[in-house]
Amino acid sequence: MQAVTVAERIDAENAVQVLAGLREAVAAAGATPLTLDLAALKEFDSSALSLLLQLARQCTAGGPDAAAGQPPLLLNPPKKLQKLAELYGVAELLFAAPAGRSGEAAPD
């Protein structure tokens, strides 16, 4: 499965809708681990972190809507998102690549 491109904006206003769309992508991925391309993400707040954590929880929980029991691979995360994740203490949960998979950080 190709990478799913994440919206340009994720904040408290649209996080529920974005999460719903990404949950559909998880279901469509089936047994294939989900890959998200965050390169388009330009405007975000802590809602984006919450959304990504919820999605990771869904993917790793197992069940019919889980993608191979692995968290999504996050490609091209914006540096500001990585710094926000570090501030909240969740960077390792989101950006540590699972064994055999690696993402690329976007340039500043």
C-alpha cells in the first residue's frame, strides 16, 4: 500500500474528521502496516499528536481494523511536530521506527 497523505491542517476544529478518514485508511490497509506521509502537514496543534497517538493505538490493538498490529510509519514529519512531541514526551512513541521500517524527517 502506498503512503496515505495527511491533511495540511490538523487542529481541534478538524481533528475528528481527519481521524475518521485515517481510520478508514487503517481498515483499507488490512494486514498491511499503514504508512502516513506528513509532508503536507503545515498547520497543527497538540490535536495532531492526540490523533496520531489514537491511530497508533488502533493499529497496535489488534482486531479487524488493525494494520498488522504495528503502529503507522510516519514519513516526513515536520520538525515542529517532532519538537511538540518531544515537549509532550511522546516523540519515541510516534517517531521510533518499528524494526525493519524507517521514515524520513522533513527538512526544516
